Amino acid sequence: MITKNPTAADTPPFPLREQESQLSATSRALKPQAHYGMSFENITDDLVLSLDEHGNPLSRMKDLTWELSQFKLVVTDNVTFSFKGLLCDNPTNPENIKLIQTLFLMRLFSSKGATKSLRASSHFGGFHSLLLMCRYADENGVLIRDLLHRPDLYKPMLENLTPTRASVLWQILRIFNITKCPTHWFLIPNTFMKALKKLYRGRSHHTKNQHPVIPPRILNQRWAHYHEVLKDFTLHQDQLKSFLRLAAINRLYARGAHSQYLLKRDGIVRHDAPAAPDFDEACRTHGLYDLFQKYKIRDIAGAPRFLSLTQYCAKSLIHILTFMRSGEALLLEIECLEQAIGWCEEGVYIMGISTKSTGTPLDTKWITVSEIQTPLDALLQIYELTHPFLPAEHKGIKNLFISPTNIIPRHETPALLSEFDSKKWEIYLPPILIKEEDIFSLELIDPSRDWRSERKFKLGEPWQITSHQFRRTMTVYCAEDDLMTLGPLKRILGHLSRRTSEHYQQGCSAGIFSMKDWSPETVADFKKAALEASNAIYIRDIVYSEERLHGVEGRRIQAKKDCKEVILRETLSEIQTKKKKGLFACTITPVGLCQSVRPCEKRAHADFTTCDGCSESIIKLSKVDYVIEVLRLDLESIDPKSFAYRMDAQNLHDLERMRERLIAKSAA
């Protein structure tokens, strides 16, 4: 079990950063020659770009692979930039590669571009844009400096650039233009710069649609699929451990006859070693044959893949239950849970690291519910299975997502941490085809988007889930859990909605905790999602409702609907304008909706018997009838002589009178 209450006497709550600070203490004392704000007057082939932990040169300008350790903020950051893929026999190749390296060096360290040094992940877009330009120039047998003067040549290249890539390439070339270092400078023609600008401005990223909110039916099904994988792992974890450990120790075990022959021939194992069971026989012996068939695992090299799939499903559940981004979830370590104390005893905090708001690693907590224990337990079991097979230099790592490929490596140096591309792992789960009710859900959340015209949202197409969708999806549903239809997530969402509401809305305004300890982006996203959720509630329960509306505001809206005056786009535009000014709310009540932005004393005391007189009330008779029916049933089980009976009887009487008033006003 993962410890839920780590104390100061136990492991530090954020050991990852402490480990990194210890490992990098020497490298911080010695600095590479390349640095932010450096001069580019005399760039030599031996220019030291980075140092290892002992202070020795790690990468130089002339190298075809740059390991830029100074850009590594957290253990999951990829700081390797390789130019090896550019090598070819074309005579223009050496000069083109050298120019690309110079341009990328300026992107990394020039103070004339970004106002601060960017982290590694922010540089890959520009890096790949430069690689594309170099390959294109070499394929056409022309130097890059000449290519930029040839519209007939560079126009086809620009057609393969996305607006974002065009934008970052323009930034890099602009830095080069204004630097004017005499040893390697030439003027980038204005016509090429204008062509780039036209490309990224003409198809601005600002018009890009947001990640969709996953419809409730699809989210419920995928939630069940993720749990099914975790359940399969839990049921078979003992068999998996013995099977994988035996296969790791005995290089012949669970390998085919030909593989065993090659291992003996090449001297990897003794030539007289006894034959071992092949993969199918070993699977049957350990009771894993059906499991591996279910997840399409055909050989021993693919066996760790099921553990990686389990990690992916656990990570997805963590996204759903915490609102974490992908990079934040991948930084989680063992003993990352802490029980909430005081104001929110039912919740738990998950502790990790975020780099989003400041570009530097910050200790961060996310509020969640006890169900988070299930995916964390599975991750811990995989960690304990994999950790003994890590190289000695990585034994100190406590990251929950260490790669199971270290147990039975496919390559000489397997990856330390698992990588989770949704497209790669979702194919092992049952496809969920889009239905009409899913499109309706999308239109409720964002009616201004033409969902039916987008190919990936066509009826009958499988929904393509990505980790980026979870954050927006769950903030919207937690802001208004009434949007979630019945399913396995409904009950959990109710608890999670209360915890997040207390934490991200009521908690911060009440001064219960210091906001510097939490993720400000999550707070902002949660508040934005509350607006999106209230949009959907308003559209579903008011604009699309076939039931007649009552109450002061309800009758006004109903009159417009009767006269066909309600136009959805105009209605939403009016709502959004009022929301921005703080003039509109959409609070669900037992008898309908309330649009008042002011505190309501009667609503706070669950008194809805006079809502019909409020100017902001929207009432539905079906809801009033339901409350009356519930009160009548309650009265049957209460002692008629009790105080509770007299109170409920009075409430029932008041609601019945309110119902009569509503009908009378509607008929007038």
C-alpha cells in the first residue's frame, strides 16, 4: 500500500527534487561556455554546450547529438537533440547541418528572442522545423542560404509547415537576421520572412478548437475499461511476477526454439544448457495464456507491455480523479498521498511537481478522493516488480512510471521511464463508437462549434481519447455533476465534485489554505469550467426543455419561446456577456433553476416555497411535483406528534400552495 500519511520523519514529500539537486550540485558549480545571452561572434566547433555531473564536457558544437543537461528541470524532460538523421551524401549536407546547428544555438541561448531561457520541451517545435528545412534543401541539392532566395523551391516546403512551426521558424530566422555576426551571417530575404508570417497569421492557432469534453456515456465506458485492465493485473500479479522474473533470469525461458538456438550459438548462454519451455507453454504453466491472448501479447518481448498498459490505464484514472496534466502525472513518486486534515477529512491530497506556471519545478498538491488509491496501488506493484532490474545508477529513483521494459529489455539501453502516447495504448482497449447522444452532449457544452461537420466526431466513428481531454472534461463535470449521466462514475463524481468545490472555490475564498501551495492553473480552469457547465445546464434545462417554465424569469423566457424569439446563439452570447460582468448565475434548485448572483438566505436554508415570487426564478412543475411526492412519503414514516412531522407538513402545505399559484399565473 502507498503510505497515505507520510511524516517529516519518513521520506521527504518531494524527494525527486532533492535527488536532482544533489546530483547536479557539481554541474551547477561549473558552467558550460554556451549560456543565455551569450555572444555569437566567434562560434567554434569545440564550443562546450553542456557538462556532465562531474563537470566534464558533455556536448560540443561539432557533435551531431547535443545533450543539454542544463535544460533538464525534472526527470521526465527530454534534453537530447540529434542531428544524425540529417546525414546524407549530398555535397551541400555539411554546410547545411552547420547552419542549422548555428540557428538552433541562437534559438537556445540568444536574449533577442524569448525574454527568458525556455525549457527543453519548448524547443522541439523549432528544432523539428529546422530539421525539415535542412532535409528539404539537401533533397533539392541546394544550400539553405540559396533556398531562401528561391520562391519556386521554398513554396512547396512551406506547404508542409503547420502554422505553429512556421511561427517558430520565423522567430529563429528573425533572431539570426538581427544578430548579424560577421563570421556566418547573411541576410534572410524579406520575401521569405513575409511568406512565413502569412502562413502562421493566415491560419492562426487562436482559431484552434479546444479539446472536447468527453461525453458522459463514453467517459463512463472508458472508466470501466481502465478499471478492467487494473483488475486483470491485480488478479494475475503473482503469476506475472514469477513469470517475468524467471524469464529475466533464464534467457531461454519462454523463448521459441529458434531464439534458443541463436542464444546458444552466439554464446549468450551455454551451448549445453537444457531447452526451456517456449512462450505458449510458459504462459499456460503460469496461468497467463488467456490474459496474454486478450491483450494480444504474442512473445516474451511483449510481456512487459501489459505492465505498461496497466501503467497507462492507471495514469488515465489519475487524470480523471485529479485534473493533473500528463507531465505532472508522470512525475509522481511512491508515498505521494496525504490524508486531508481538518476541513476536508473525506478527501486526500496527491503531492507532486508542476512546472506549468513558472517554468521551474514547484511542489504542488491536488485534491482528490480515496478512489485514487486503486491506480496508485497498481503503479506501486509494477514499481516493486521493475525496480530490481534497473541499472545501479538508477536504483535511487522513486518515480512510479519506471519502464517495465527494464525487466526484459528489447534494446541494450532500455528507457528509464515509460512513454504514453494515447494512440499507441488505446488500441488495446475496446473502441467506443460515437452515438447521437454523444453529439448532443458535445453541443450542450459548446453549441457554437459545428461538431457534426468534423470528421473525427462523425456518428459511428470511434472516439479518440487523449490525456489532454481529461482535464477539461473533469473540470466541467465537477463544476456541475448533474451533467454526468448514470454510470460507474456518477457516485464518485459526486464526492469529487464536493471536494474540488470546497477546495478550488470555497476554500480559497474563505482563506482556509494558502493558495501558493496549490496549482493556480487548476483553480482558474475549474472556475472557467463552472461557466461552461452552467451554459450546458441552461441550454439543456431551459432552452431545449419542452416542459413549460414557471416563475418570474421562467415565464419571461417561456413567452419568448412561444413567440419563437429564442435564438440559441444570441441567447448564449447574452449569457456570456452577463457572466463576464458577474450579472448571471445558473444554480440548480429542487424546483428548477435560480439565476440570482446574490446570496439567498432562503435557498441557504433549503426553503424553496416562495421561489415563485423571486424575479430570478425558473421553476418546473415536474420538479415541484417530485418534491411534493417525496415529502408525502416522508410524512408516512414520521411520528405525527413530532416536531419534524409538523415542519415537513408545513413545507408540504406551502409547496402545494405555491404549485397552485404557478398554475394560476400561467393560465392568466
